[in-house]
Amino acid sequence: MPVRLEALRAGRPVNVPTGSLPGWARAGAPRRKGRFGFATIYPARAVMGPGDTIVWSDVDWARVFLEEIGEA
């Protein structure tokens, strides 16, 4: 079983790319129009928690991870 699914079933928050969520889950995400108004831009990450809660984030999680392990 994937680690994220195990964590979610255990009631722990799970950090995933927003694009990996189904369309119905992204419906509540804050959005903005792209530079020329053609594209819709969603937050980069979604932190899913217990009780079907989703917290949207534009934090660069890869950079945060690299800083935490001392590689940045």
C-alpha cells in the first residue's frame, strides 16, 4: 500500500501535488488567472488531513526539504 494512503488512513496529514487530486477535490481550491488570462493557476501543493480537510499551499516544499537536510 502506498505510504501516503497509509498515512491518510492513520489520520496524519499528507502533502501531495495539487495536480494529483481529482477535479472535484480541486473545485474548492483558490485560483487565479495566468499571465495572459488564458490559464487557471492553482496552488502548488495540497495538504490533506483527517475529516476530508484540505489546506492549499504555494510553499516550495522541495526547497524546504533540502534546507532541512542541509543540502540547500
